[in-house]
Amino acid sequence: MNKLLKKGLITVVFLGVLGYAAFRIVINETKKNSPQDIAAFVDDDLEIQVVYCQPLKKGEQFLAQSQKELYNLMASIGGWALMKPPPLKPIKL
């Protein structure tokens, strides 16, 4: 093999290992805030398992602390989507 091919192969392997390590770190950090859980269903010959991450820990607030904060948050996020667009004006050429 020539030197260029060896350097390319080493680079690809290095980037693969680095990408895998970064992926594992991200997964572990995500699991701290969203614990993993397994739901199972068994019936005669059928067995189904679903692995999922819970959206939040018990006691943790989701989006807002109060109804007023939630309303303000939703108004800021969806306010533009709920507004009617201004009427179109005809353009004279």
C-alpha cells in the first residue's frame, strides 16, 4: 500500500473511533435527564419489548412553572403561526 492510502485508512479509523466515543458520551448525558425504561408485552408466542427514554424525571417541571408562564411561552412560540397574514395588495406593472 502506498503512504496516501495508509494515511487515509488511519484517518477514517480514527474518525470512526472518535465519532463512536462522542456518540456514547451524548447518550450517557441524555440518560441523566431522560431515564431509560423498558415496556414489555407477552402473549402466547408473541413477545414485544420497547426501549424508550422517559421525557423527564419525577417532580421535574416541563416547560413552565405556572399556567401564566405556559401561556406566555405558547404565545411566543405559536403567536406568529396563529396570526392572519396581511391581505395581499395588487401590484401594478
